[in-house]
Amino acid sequence: MSGQGLRRLLTAMAIALAALALSGPAHAANAAAVDPACAVPDTVLAPGEGLPRVSARLAAGRRLSVLIVHSAKQAAKPGIVGYPARLEEELKRRLPGRAVRTAVLSLPGEPAPAMVAPLAEAVDDQRPALVVWQTGTVDAMRNLDPESFGTALQAGIAEVQRRGADIVIMDMQYSMHTAQLIDFAPYVSYMSWLAQSSDVFHFPRYDIMRHWVEDGRVDFADEGDEAKRRSYDFVHRCIGQLLAESIATMIAPSATIPPAVARSNGTSP
């Protein structure tokens, strides 16, 4: 074999190994990178079908930009690193060689119907590859019509997809105290049904946190400051890990090959 032929063979092997390492078996490796304390069974959290728009952008060599939209008045407690920042770091770990950036749009106290217009405007302005829309809490607290909530959710999903981005919908947080006061079930159920019918990934934060509470991993009933800090830190850290793992698993394997590896074969990723 000539020197040029050997180089081509070695390059092809490198690309094949990179693709293999970042495809199916990588999921098992990444799962091991999730803190066991954060892990939940597949009956609580299972991967979605895919993120075609994200995969297409990565395949074109573009960065993974994520816009997180929420209605919380305060994203995280003082001194706690919120899950958006943790999500960015966790995605960088799972997508080596790829540029990743997260941004946050805060719409404090807004129900889903009032979030649709600013959500669409932000996607127009920022052009993210992926939107994580965190909603439902305000609607449930105000006992708003679940049908109106669902209509707004459908509209928001359509607006995001029309603008060329994928979307993940995330439901509310869980605590035993708030669950006794507020009926979240209709909104969680609507999000789950809509996600299935719209082929959109629903990140079930409510059920994830309920699993942690019932399993004794986190305790929001403890009023001590240090206990509260540990609980909030646990939630943001673990939500960041589980959401990053879900996103990385849904990206097409061919799109995760680092651009430098693809260019070594004289082609674009």
C-alpha cells in the first residue's frame, strides 16, 4: 500500500471510530457520567425520537445554541448554579469539539398564552438551534383552563419549529407541599399528550423530582438553610445532567463527529 493509501485508510478508521464512539455505545458511557444519585428509571424519563434541526445544524459545523424560556421570578437561589449553566457544561462534555452556548429568556409570572409572542420574538432574534420551554407552573397556580393552556402550547411549538429550531417542553417542579395545594395533573397530562401527538420531547421534571422525593434523595420539607441549599443544588445539578443526556442521545450520531475529524478527510461535517 502506498503512503497516500495508508493515510487515507488511517483517516477513514479515525472517522469510523469517532462515529462509533459517539453513537449507540456512547449513550452507555454518558449514562455512566450521570451521577447515580440523579438517575431515574426509564419509566420516568425515556429519550425522545430525535432533534432533526439540531442535528442538521451540527452536521453543517454550526454551534449548538440553546434558548431556555421560563416564567420563574428567580431562576435559582443565590449561591446556586442554575441548571441552564450546568446544561451548557454538560453538553460540552457530551459533544467534545463542539461549541455550545445557552441563553435564558425570563418571563416572570407569565402563563403559557402570554409567553408565545415573546418566545417567537426571541427565536427570531437569537436563532437558537434548540428551545427549552419551561411552562405550566403559573397556569396551574391560577387554575387556568387546561384547554387554553394546551392551545397556547401548540401555538408556541409551531412558532418555534416554523423558525427552524427544535423544541423541548419542560413541566413544573414538584414538592409535596405544593402538590397538596395545587392540582398540576391536568397540565402535566396535557403536556405529555401533546408531546406525543406533536413528536416533541417532553422533559418530565415534575415526575423526575417526585421520584427523587419519594426515593428520599431530596427533602424540601427541611426548613434549615443548609438543607435547602443542598436540595436546590441537587435539583439544578441533576436536571442539568439529565437534560443534557436526553438532548445528546437525541442528536443524530453522524452530527456529533467533531468538525476537525471530518475535515481531516477533506470533507465538511
